[in-house]
Amino acid sequence: MAHAGDAGLPAITKMAWGSGGLDVDGQPLATTGNEIGLYNELMVKDIESHAYVGEGETTCRYTAALEAGDLPGEMISEMGLYDAEGDLVAYRTFLPKGKDADIPQIYDMDEIF
């Protein structure tokens, strides 16, 4: 509908991080495309920037950061992008990344068309 001009799409405005992206063996969960939220959401922050990258600029890269004091000691294993209406529009899992109390972490997530 949005491509036809009959509806608009809300902007992607938030990035979320969580610790629920692993199976019982400690491997990243397979994504289904039916996720409606993170399995164990720890923090949501505003997107700091975005850029169009790649050949033909058909990929939009969203960037946000966990600052030095955010989530100390947590093991981050999932992240997602939320739109302005609060809907999860992109989700991924990965091997856990430890979050030190004194070091920021910058995360990029690509939306590929």
C-alpha cells in the first residue's frame, strides 16, 4: 500500500538491545520474521543517525550507541529497530557481546531493500 501511495510508513526511530537472543546451547536463535519484540529487552534508545549505503543506496544503515554507563555487565545478544508507532520492524540475534561499564558500544543495523 505504501509503495502505491495509499498508505504511509512510520519512520524507524528507536533501536533496542536485549539479552534473550540465544538458545539453550548459547547459540543465536534463528529468527522467524514473526517476532513482535525482543525476548529480553534491556534498553531502547533513539536512533542517532542513518545513512544510505551500498550500490544504488538501497540499504539504510541505522546507528545508535550504548554509552559508557549503559547496561554494565550485561551480555547483549539481540537487537531490533522500532518504528514511530512502536512496532518492531527489524530483529536480529548474535553471539553475546559483553558491555563494560566504562566503554561505549556503537551499533549499526542495516535495512536492505
